[in-house]
Amino acid sequence: MEPSLANYLALSGILFTIGATGVVFKRNALGMFMCIELMLNAVNLTFVAFSRYYADVTGQLFVFMVMSVAAAEAAVGLGIIIAFYRNSVSIDVDDASLLKN
Amino acid sequence: MESLLKTAFPFIVYAIALLLAFQGVLMIVAYTVLAERKVLGWIQGRIGPNRVGPWGVLQPFADLLKFIFKEDLVPDKSTKFVYFLAPMVALTCALLPIVVYPFGPPITTVDWTFLPYGLGEGIRQLPLTIAQIDVGVLYVLGITSVGVYGIALAGWSSNSKYSLMGGLRSSAQMISYELAMGASILGVVMLGGTLDLNGIIYAQINSPFRWFIIPQIIGFVIFLIAAFAETNRVPFDLPEAETELVAGFHTEYSALKFALFFMAEYVNMFTVSVMSTVLFLGGWYVPGLSHIFEVGSIPYALVSLAAFVGKVCFFLFFYIWVRGTLPRFRFDQLMNFGWKFLLPLAIANTIVTIVVVYFLNS
Amino acid sequence: MASNVLFYLFAGFAIACALSLVYHRNPLYSAISLIGVFIALSCIYVTLAAPFIAAVQILIYAGAIMVLVVFVIMLLNLDEDRPLTRLKYLYALGAGLGLILLVQTFFIFYAVMRAPNHTVNVDQTVGKTLSIGQAMYSEYLLPVEIVGVLLLMAIIGGVILVRRLEPTQLRLVINEELDRRNEGQEKDDFRIAL
């Protein structure tokens, strides 16, 4: 007996929830970045599960696109984090408040 | 009882196959260590180890005993969990690719019905590969790229500045050379039309060249150079440069944990040797062997297996030879070479291959 | 049966790793947990008959993106996070958001369970490399091209973001800019700051 589509969706939803709460709770830019990656992965899981249950290749292609976007995001995001660290010797997002006053 | 045996039979077969493959690979690796010391000795005009057993053939076992009985030092300020995790990650990721190696051609001529309880029914062939998966090339590339965590985490958790430098260098080097390695394989994948390792061997047999090294000589050279960097071997052994970093990422490791890193390095050498053999030298294929033995018979498979191991051993010897010959690169030279020479060359090779394959097919 | 056991094994591992990712303050521990999630998800993809996506998941996420993250953590030599000082209402907000999403998840679970059972379409060729490649370069060519352009932009953006100008060059840029604005007073201030 195979796990049903609902099981995969539930797993994906739980992972997405953990990622979304993590983004709010983390104060470190790298931690937030990793939580966003977790959310993207949760979405990928639904794509693959639907692709399997409807025997359609489109879902897997979308996973591929999401992965490319995640790679681009990693390159730019880590660049921003390093540039920020050079300026303020911290990657705490609460320190990024130069425009506040 | 009989039905239980029937259910368990595939698992037993896989367990035996795994045991044989791992044991064989680990024995070859153990003797690579001995061969390295012997060959380096000859290159440098020394004798090499010759005390344990005749010509030192028992040296690997003596080394293993030494590693087991040494004191296991753990640095006081290290991050314990990561410190213990790192060598396991390194060795696990080194050993995992073994399951997709195409050791030889499938044996098809044996009649398996002599097995009791009708276990042999329905078995038409005995492949000399443990897992035939559709994406073998990607699997090997992926697993070896995960192996870098062993080194990076070891460098970070030891709480030593030399180790940290080694870990940093290693991750930078891996990322840089993985690109060139992947791009150099693309040409072969396009000519073969598949990502399956056995499929690539069959594509080479059916191609007019027999070995893909002939149309893909540039790809082969790039793959070989990148493989040296991926396995942290001379001339790219910057993560563990003894003379500047005091053995780099494994400075703080001793006894069996050091042995795990040591084994992982040699198993990785074996893996890239297998990959260069399969992708460029036709794997287990021996030209003209099908005229002597029947294809699919046991002697055919055994001779092919011997040819496969022989080709792999040639690459292992080549590694040792280079180690005895070349000096180490400087880090900026390494980066410039990887990004400004190797990667553009690999991409150019890919583009030329695309054009040629397109015009051949149309 | 076997696939059920495998699913619950890997799902449990993925959830445990995800919780540990949020729980740990040390960024390196978070990174290791995230790698655990990726590997567990890749195993689930294999059970979903998508070997290509599984291999690519390991190759791109675990092998490239997370290596970069670990590299940055080691390069910046980050310590643990400082104790939390952020505004309290943000935590209430986060907890509320999590709760809503969780309820939504269980609603989806319930709804899909109640829906007429969809039979698994056991078409094993969907996940194969060949079918993905054919779809990618015929029907979905435009998205692939767009993603290619996006990646190029990311490369250029990454290089420009982390490029450090030489001090002489930097001074030249600032001088030019300030001359253009013709503000002598501010110019001196900037020079002192440099």
C-alpha cells in the first residue's frame, strides 16, 4: 500500500509551517535564508507528489525552475550577507536599520 | 519456510553483492596505500616498506592495527558532535558510489533453475552492478559533492586555525572544480545519450570510436585535472598541505578517526578512477573479446572484470606517479586556473560537441 | 507496505531536522539540519519515482547551495546568535502565523482525504531523464531560457555585490561623485571618514 497524496501534502504543509515560523523567529540573516530554502523545498515536494499522482511531467519541471531560482537566490543573498557583514561586522537583521533615523 | 525464503532471497543476494563489492573495493584501496608508498619509494630512489611480510605485503594490516591501538585524542575546545560526525560523513559519502559501479557485463548464459525451492525461476541475467539506476552519473557527482562536508566540518569543529584554513580551502576548491568536472562530462553524456553508467559503456561499444577518449580528449584531460582537485591530491592538495597548514583539516584527528579520513581519500581516488574508466576508456569493454568467448558467459564476464580493475589500477598508478613528480600549486594559481582556464575550456568543448552531435544526427 | 514505512521514516527525519533547523542558534548546526532535510526529501523523491529530481536535489541543494552557506559561515566565523531582544509582539505574530498555517495544513489533509480516492498512475517513465528533457526543450523552452537569463543576472549581481574596490579606485569614485555635486564641505567630511 502506498502513502496517499494527502500524506505528502501534509508533510509539505508541516515543513512549510516550520519554515515560515522560522523566518519570523530567526534574527540571523543566514538562518532566515535557510528557512526560506526549507519553504521552497516544501513546495517542491507538493510539485513532485502531484506529478506522480497525475503522471504529468510539468510538476518536475517546476521543481527544476524552483531549484534554479534558489541557486540564483543563494548567490545574490550570500553576496548581500557578506557585503552587510563588511559594513557592520554582524549578520543580525536587527542591525540593518541604517535608514531608521 | 519456503515462502519466507522466497521473500528473503533478493535481500540475501543484495547483501552478498554488497559485501563482495565493498570488500573488493576496500582491499584494492588498502593495497593502493601500500603501492603508493612503494612507488614513491622507487621514484625517490628508496625501497619503501619491506618489513611486514614478504615485500611488505602485510603493511596495510599493520597500519590498521596501529590506527586501532593509538590513543584517540579529542581537542578540549572542539565542537564534539560535529567533530565526531565529520569523519563518518567523509567515509560514508566516499563509499556510497560503489553501488552504481558497472563492474562487468551481465552474465546471461547461466541457467539458474538448479537453485532449490525454485528460487532461480525468472532470473534471466546476473548483472555485475548492484543498483542499475537511470541517473548513475548524476548520483556519483552528487554524492561526491556531499563528501566535501566531511572536510569542511572537520576543519570547523577542530577549533584550530590551520584546520579552519584547510576546511575553507577545501570547500572553495571543491565548488570551483566541480563546475569544470560537470562540464567536461557533458560531452560524454551527449555522445552516449544517457546518464546510466552501463548505458554509456554500451554507447561506447556501439560507437565507431570504441572509447570516448578519442572524440573527447579535451574533456578527458579536464576531467582528470578536476578529479585531482576533487580528491585533494597533489598538485591540488591545498586543504591538507603538510608544509603550510600542518596537514590542514585533519590536524586534530588521531587514531581511527584519522584512519577514516585516510580511507575516504583513497576510496575517492578509486571513485574518480572508476568514473574516468567508465566515461572515457570504455569501462569493462575489451575490443575483440566477443570473438574469443561467448557474450554473456562467465569467462567473458571475468575477463571483462579483470580489464575493468586493470584500467582503474592504471589511473590509481597515475595518481601516485603525479604525486611523486609535481609540486603543489599556490592557492591563487589554483583558483585562476580553475575559473579562468579550465571552466571556459570545458564549456567550449561542450559547445563544439553540441554542434557536432547536432550535425551528425540531422 | 514497504513504501509506507519508508515514507514515515523519511518524513519523520525531515520534520525532526526542520525543527532542529529552527531550534538551534548556531548557524552551522542549522545548516547541518537543513542538509538532513534535503537528503530526506531526496529519498522521498526516489520513492515517488522521480530519480532525476532526487539526484538534482542532492547535486544542487546539498552539493552547491549549502556548501556555499557553510563556506560563508566559516569565512565570517559566526558565533551563536545573541539572546533574543526583539520586540515581543513579533513572537506572538510568528506563533500565530505558525498556528494558522498548521490548521490550514490539517484542513488540506482532511479535504484531500475526503476527496474521492485518486488512483496512483503508475507511469514510471514520467520521472525518467528522457521525458523531463523532452518536455524541457520543447513545451517549456521559454521558461528554461528565462531561468538561464535569471542565472546570468545572479552571477553578475553576486560578483558586483562582493567586489571590493581598491582604496585608490574607491577614492577616485568618491572624488568624482563629490566634484559632480560640488559640495566642498561634505567632501572633507567624507575624506576624514575614509
